[in-house]
Amino acid sequence: MAERGGFELCEPWLATADAATLAARGRPRRFRRGQALMHQGQLSGDVLLLRRGRVKVFAVAAGKEAVLAFLGPGDVLGELSGVDHEPRSASVVAIDAVEALALTGAEFRAFLAETPSAALALLRVMSRRLRDADVKSVEFRSLGTIGRVAVRLLELSERFGRDDSGTVVIELPLSQEDLAGWTGSSVESVSRGLHSMRSLGWIETRRREIRIMDVEAVRNLTV
């Protein structure tokens, strides 16, 4: 962990020494809840390193929004454009108040060129995202809507969940529209899937919160 500007820096994809070097080059940025950090199609700009808060990553095609990921502290945003100079492939919006470090594409490329261990770490991050995309492609073919929703809930529980006496609490403003866009399903199908899981006592849904009451039962929906 490194400190800069009075708040904690955590880049899990970087070794401590590399994270400190990168922190020294970054400029603090703050975004309010609901504010866009990046826009799909935007010419390449800053690379952002999330320090606090969470964001939704999504793309729009044929007028429909497809949710790609929810990311949080330690994640890097805009790294593809920072490396290849191409327009942004997705939009990013803050779902909490967000604090980040910003580097220009040139600064980010210079850091990677000077720090081979960081370049290799970034390659691992990009490899994981590619593998995740492959897994999601298989899920779309092999699982029904309720199974795909279950996979996404388990993913969120592993990333953002907290234990509350055996119940996994996910505090996230996740709408049925978000889940539909994330699972390639209709809102109606997602609503039916959530209703089924609630009626069986496997989950509870509240405003800005989902509780997984029976993790094993939800996990069994994914096989």
C-alpha cells in the first residue's frame, strides 16, 4: 500500500514498489456519483487508477446498453486507449463518489516502458479480462437467464460482498436493467429470475442492496 494526498492507494495488479512509483506520477481526480469518467468513442485520453469508489463499465450497440463490468479500488481504466491510441471502447460512470489517479497516455506508456514488471502485470490483467470475456461467451450459450443472473450475483459477492452472519451482502445500486444488460437478457426475464430466487428464500433485494441468503443454492444454478 502507498499513500498520496491523504488517501490510500491500492493497485493489486502492481507490486508495492511499482505502485508507489506510479502514484508519484499521477494526478488526483474526483468524480461525483453518476458522473461519467469516460465515453465510448472518445479519443484516447487519461488512464485512470481507481483508489476509492466503484464504477460501471458499459457499451451501447444498436441502441441497447451492454454492461461489461463493475470495477472498484485498484482497477485500471482506459489502459487500452492509453496503449494503442484508439478511441474508447466503452463508457464508464461512477456509481459512488470516486477518487482516482490520472496519467496521460504518454505518461502511462513511459511508465510501462521503464518498468517491465508493471508491463507484465498489466498483460496479466488484460489476459484475465480476455479469459473472462470467453467465459461469458460460453455462459450465454449454455445457461438460461436465471443461471446467468446467478453467475453475476456470485461475481459481485466475491468482489464487493461482505459477510453478515452467513449472509452475503452486496451494497450496490444494481437495477434490473443493469442485470439485463450484463446478462444479455430482457428485463422481464431478469425480473422473473430474481422473483424465483426470492420466493425460494435464496436472495433478498432491497434498495441499493442484494443479500444472498443461500450461496450454495445460487451457485447450483450456474452448473
